Amino acid sequence: MKVIEGNLVDIDNREFYPCTITVSDGKILSIERNSNSYDHYICPGFIDAHVHIESSMLMPSEFSKLVIPNGTVGVVSDPHEIANVLGVEGVKMMIKNGKETPLKIFWGIPSCVPATPLDKPGNIITAEDTEILAKTGQFTMLAEVMNIPGVLNGEPEVIAKLDIAKKYALRIDGHAPELRGDALSAYIAYGIETDHESSELEEAEEKISKGMQIMIREGSAAKNYDALKSLIATRTDNVMFCTDDSHADDLLIKGHINYLVKKAVSDGFGIFDILQVACINPVHFYHLDVGTLHVGDKADFIILEDLESLNIHATYINGVEVYRKGGKIEISDSKIPCLNLFNHDIIKDIDIRTDVEGDIHCIKVVPDSIITERIMLHFDRRIENYQSDVDSDILKIVYLNRYYNTKPQVGFISGIGIKHGAFASSISHDSHNIIAVGSTDTDIVTAVNEVIRLKGGLVVNDSEKLHALPLPVGGIMSDRSGQEVAEQYMELNKLLSKMGTPLNSSFMTLSFMALIVIPTLKIGEKGIFDFDKFDFI
């Protein structure tokens, strides 16, 4: 038996009142009003409605150590990043490790591994695999359905997965950037219920009007809060908060869902609207086994120091105080299996040599977005062994499949901004092949070969020295603590800033340059990909 006292944040009835909460066996036995005076508040915990834990570069047990102090009690996680590398084995590895943390992790079955038939990942998840996983009862939803053409064209494998989700009463998450009109209606008609890719208010409003739930996303690369924030007040019942992809440093320094809550409070939105979006809507929509401060609920809640700073004093999950300010989270360190799949041989400068002439499509990075734009470069005459134009911020980008000894693909990119050197990564959504950008072929090749030598990691080549964060788990996650990973990652970003990039999260931005299911130009297995035509140029 445990007794907690404070001012209750009653989101349903939109009121605060002093109370005594009695907890036993992980559940709330009673909530009794009293006449005491308290300066702290008892509030339902925060929920991330859509996240890829792998994007933190941490296993679930380490990820939880960064988000629980931020008041997060539950996350809805799509493990499709590790699934692209290791398939069903990778998904099972994540679930097993996730059980070692008190954080409530609700898993989705990756629906698009690969994201499209045009990707070439390390593994695939078939409709047959989907049914086997669904039968286990361990999953909350069919995770984001990214293959929009596959849905709209009624491709049998895609439709089979949607039918399996319906058969097992799983929610179906969407992924529909810039999808509008009749195409959106057709996409929704297949039972797809959510979207976290809206970047414009009008787009989100149309999706809500057609029955979708919208997730307001604020991650390390994609930041849609400012565009969509008015929905907190106008569409309170139809929106949730999510991070989608956040690196360890942002979780450590900025926070998690509490960061979005604080932004919304500072923007003047009503506290009950904000907390409904952050704490209640995901629980109701996904039918999560998370308490929302009612008698009989699981005792999942947080203690806020006040309603101005919204600083977290303590986090309770299943009635256990798993975090208290100034203390250490009591989660035992687990043995992390370093499963991996990395087969490519080293490359040479000649492998990425490029001659240019005429019109060339160039990727244009949009800051704080994973959507890109198109620039047309024109060369009046043939230039042999063209590498970059640093002054004009035109750099070479290279894509290399790490599972097979295929030929590197080469393109050009603007908006990265480095003036010398190169950087490379084995994190590239969603198949996690190697992607690199640099000012010279030699710099790029040196960085790429270090990633290959490490069998996964983030590498900065400042033209004088190599700096790396190894990622031995699937080539996308570390076996180190969140603190260590965050610190190393910040050092790499500092180096990139010194090299000239204006981007806040260069590696995260780079990782999305291979995600061909996002507009407009990306790079993939056969070179530059045009989303508008949904084909390689």
C-alpha cells in the first residue's frame, strides 16, 4: 500500500484539486479529495504516439533511461529500422530488450520492410511473417504504411497485410506526406487511420476531416509543431504528440514529449487541451494499458513541480517510483546482443568518379524537414571527374548498399554546407545502407571505408582525422549508455558545425536522404529518385 498526495490534474473534468491517492499492487485503489495545500501536481504520464526507438541509436533499455526522467511512461514504437536490417529476428530482439525496462513500450508490426520494392534492405517482412507476429498478441498496430502506390494500386502483398491487421483488430498507422484529394480518400478507405507526416495545416485538416488522427511531430530532423500547433485548440480530440525520430543528445538535453508540452504552454494553449493531447488521446486511440489517473487504473503518473516550468519531480509506472529528481533510474544494465549484417567490401575513389554535362538533378535540403526540394544544375560543357562546388554548396552524395557488393550510386546535394571533408553513416532510412556527403572523392571514400571497417557507425572525416561513433547493433544502435552516445554524438555535430554546416542535426538529415517514400528528390539503389514520378531518374 502506498499513499501519494498532491494537486490532481483531472484532465477529463478540467479541474485541479488537492487529493490523496492510494496505490496497491500497481493500481489506484482510491482518489480522495482533501483540504490540504500542495505546491506540486499529480498528472497522467506522457505518451509518444509514434517513435522509432532505434533512431536514438540506443536499445530500448537505454532509451528508457533518457525518456522516463522526462515524464514519459509509454511509447508506441515501430521497430521497422531494425527490421530492415535483421527482419523478424531484429523485432524480437527489440521486444525482449524492452521487457527489461519499466517503460511501457507498445509495438507495431513493420508494414513496409522494405519501404518500397525499389529498396534493397538486409531483410524483408512478408504478409506471412506479419500474420505469425500478429498471432502472438504482442502488437498494438500495423505500423506506418509507407508504400502509398502499393495501397492505391491494390498490390496483393500490401493489401494482405492490411487485411491481417483488421483480422487481429490492430490499429493501422499511415504515412502519407502531401497526400491529398481523391488519392488520400482512397488510401484511408483501406482502413489506414493515422498520419504523422503532415507538414502543412491545410493538409492536416483535410486528413482529420476524412477521419484520420494526426500526430504533431517534433523530432531531431522533422519538426512540424509550428505548422500544426493550432490543432491543439481546434482539433483537440484528433491529435497526438510524437517524436518519430530523435537522437540521444536531443532526448538528453531538450527532452522528449515534455519538450512539446512546454512549447505548447509557452505558446498560450490551454493546459488541459495540451495534456489531453500528450497524455490521454494516445491511450484511448491505441487502447494502451496505461493508467490515466482513475480509480482502478494502473498507477502510471508523474509529479510536476509546478504548472509553469512543468519540471518532472518523479515518474511512477505501475505504482513504482521509477524516477525521482536528483536520483538514478533503477534499471539494471542488460547484456546487449551485437547482431549485425554488414557485407560490402571497401571502395576506391574510382568507384564514385563522376563526369557531368547538361542538366543534372540536385537534391535541395530543407532545414528542419525530411522533405527535400529540387534544383536543376546545368553544365554547358562536359566536366570530367567533377566532385563538388563548395562555394555554391553543391556537394557529392554517395549511396552504397551495405548488404551486397553493389556499385555505389552518386548524386549531388545542396544545403549541407560543409566546406571541407566528409561525413558518412550506416543509418539511412529505411534500409540503412551507407550514405555519405563530402567535398572530395577521397574524403568521401575514406569516411565510407571507416563505416565499413566498423561494420556500422557515424563517421566525420575533417580531412585530417577520422572521428567515429561505432554502432555495432545492426549498424544502427550502440551497445553503450545513452549518456555516452549523446556525448559522442554531440562531439561529431560540433565538428560538422566547424566544417561549415548550418544544420542542427546533420546526421539525422543525411539519414533521410535515402528515404525515397518522402518527397521530392532522394537517392537510392539506382541513383536519384523522383518522388513525384515514383521512379529513378
